[in-house]
Amino acid sequence: MKFLLGALFTVFVAIVGVFAVVSSGVVNVGADQEHNPMMYSFLETARNRSIKNASKDIVVPDLEKVDMISSGGADYKDMCAGCHLSPGVAKTDFSESLYPKPPNFTKADIVKRYQTEDGAKQGFWVIKHGIMASGMPAWGASHDDDRMWAMVAFIRSLPELDEAQYTILTTRINDDMMDMSFDGDMNMSDDGMGMDMDMSDDGSGMQH
């Protein structure tokens, strides 16, 4: 009984101590200040276990489809590359300024974990729900599951891409580009018709 009371008293004192330290404002929460190794390990373990538990029942679609991989490229460039980088880009203002540092998805050893089924589940969960107090947004608030799975598929293939392949797969074909292409075709057609008419006129004159 005495042991139990002693243990409870110890826990109580620890909680009061932590509350006192937090309330004092002496804890530095700046993103340019690293956690001590014990605190970092604690937070990393809590994060990884939480994501693993929350994502365990997610059903993974076929992420090897070419259209799945290619359709995720433009969203990755717009939403992820600033922090998680791209081929030929070693750092950005975002990647250098955040703490903890965002994983570099151009590195095969980093992406390897997402190429397993459990890793794909966890990657999808993080993209959809984000991670609090880390700078990772919850993209599920504005994107459907298909688009987020496409980003997972693209990330899994990213280390294999060079700069030219990355540019091709991340170029977004929008309405403005389609309009420009259409206008260009019309102008070429108009010029061709003009040339045909001129040639016909010249021919008529020559015949007469």
C-alpha cells in the first residue's frame, strides 16, 4: 500500500513539475531550436505509433498504374516539392526553415518505407490528415482520396526520376494551355487557307 501511495505521489510531483516548467515560459518553442535527444525520441515515437495505429485499416489501391503515378505529379509539385524537394533541388527556403526537417522524397532510402503496403497506408494518412505542430497540412480538407493516393504513387517513384522526367510528369495541362494550342492550330489553318487562296488567284490570273 505504501509503495502504491509513493508511486502515485511521485507521478503527481512529476506532473506538477512539468506544469510549472511549461507555465513559466522558459521552454523555447522556436523552430530554430532543436529538441534534446530524449524529447525528440519521445515525440518521434509518439508520432510514428499514432500514424501506424490510425492507418492500419486503410485499403491500398493499385499504386503501380502508370496513370496513377503520372496524375499525382502536378499536385506534388504544387503542394509538396517546396518542403520535400525535387530532382536537382537540394534545398528550398521551406525545407531549410522547418523543424523537424521534412523528409527528402528524392532520396531512395527515405522513400523506401513508403513502397511497402504499411508505408503506403501511413503516407496516405499523413497526406490526408497532416501532423499537428509540424508544418504538414491536412490536404484531405481540400482534396479527394484519389488525388491523395496519386501523390503517394508519385512519391514512391520520385527517386527514380531525373530532372527532365520530373518536369514532364509534373506539368499541369490547364485550360489556358489548351486554348493556346487551339488558337495556334486555328492560326495555322487560317494561314494555310490564305496561301491556298492566293495561289488560286495567281493561277487564275496566269491562265487568263
